[in-house]
Amino acid sequence: MGNKNQLIVIGTIHSQHLTSKKYSLKVFSDIIKNLNPDVILAEIPPDRFLIANEQFQKTGKINESRVSQYPEFSKVIFPLQKTLGFKLKPVSAWTEDMANEREDKLEEIKRDKNRAEDWQTYMDARQLSEGLFQKYIQEFDPIKIHSNEFDQILNIELQVFSDLFNSDLGKGGWENINLAHYQLIDYELNKLKNQNKRVVIIFGSGHKGWLIKKLQSRTDIILKNLLEVI
């Protein structure tokens, strides 16, 4: 029991870290420094990680497009790895082909008159989520982003999206892609069992609720909300 790894899931806001005052890159960096993790499992595809890591080791900068578009990794996590010494593991299952196929299929569904009712149901759920979201959070704030209320509001839209379109979107479906992410996470967590490590998972905030729910079934970790430990 005493050797269980402590696990914290952090939700990020990608490029919006560059303009957010309450959840700036400095705030994000301070959170990571405060946590001082042993291992970080990051929303980076393994093939892109190899390229980005080689670029960073050679030049101190990252040009690889999939990684550079997420400044929380390119501008914070990669540099902090040198000073904090944590292990960094890529656990995103996304591929460019998957993303393109997903967008094409969504556009096809949107134009399909036989799916008009489904699309409207999704639009209604999205509008409801957006309305509640605007009332709940005026400015991106890590405290509110890491609350149960945040996950519940986003889930209104995301659950309808998954129920209606997951099978249509194949590997890019909401449930399917999250399961694929989790397979990579599960593989890394299994290698770390009973090592008394602090492990941090970093994904876009939309994925956070799904991942936490899935991780709650594990008996080999101590799952902590970020707000409990900072």
C-alpha cells in the first residue's frame, strides 16, 4: 500500500496558455515545479516525441508541428525536464491521418439530411455546455478547470457527441481515441507499479474528466486532484 504511485491529472488549454492571465505558461510552470514529479505522461504522439526531443536536445527549441502547437510542452515541460529531472513519456494516440479522417467524416455527417436530427441534438448539447461554461468560468482558471463542475459541464456535450458519432468516426471517435490514449497510459503505469513515484498526466482539459473516471478503477495508484496537492 505504501508503495503505490501518486497520480495527478492536469488539464491544459494549449495555445490559450499564451494569452491567459490566470493560467499562463508561468502559472503552469509553477504548478509543475511545485509538484516536482518523477514521471510525466504527456499528450504527445510517440513518433512526434522522438522528433521533438531530438530537436530540443540539439537546439533547445522545438519545431515539430504537433508538439510546438502545445506550448505547455514545447516551452515548459521540455525545458523543465532538464532542471527537475523527471522522466517524460509520450502517451497520445492521435495521428495526422486520424485527425483528417475525423474532420472529413464530421463534415459528411453534418451535410447528410438523414442525420439532421442527430446533428441538431449534438448542436443543442453543445449550446447547453457552452452556455453553462460561460456562466461558470469567465477566464481560464486552473482552480475551476480542475473542478468536478468543469468536467460535468463539458461532459454534457462530449457524451452526446460520443453517443451519436463515436462509431461513425472510427479511431477518431471520442470514446475510441480516449481508450487509445488510455492504452498508452496503462502501459506506462503498469511499468511503474509500486515504485512510490509521483506521476503526472498532462492532457487537454477536455480529456481530463474522461481520464480521471477511467483511472478511478485502478487499485495500484493513489489518485489525487491537482487542487489537493498544490
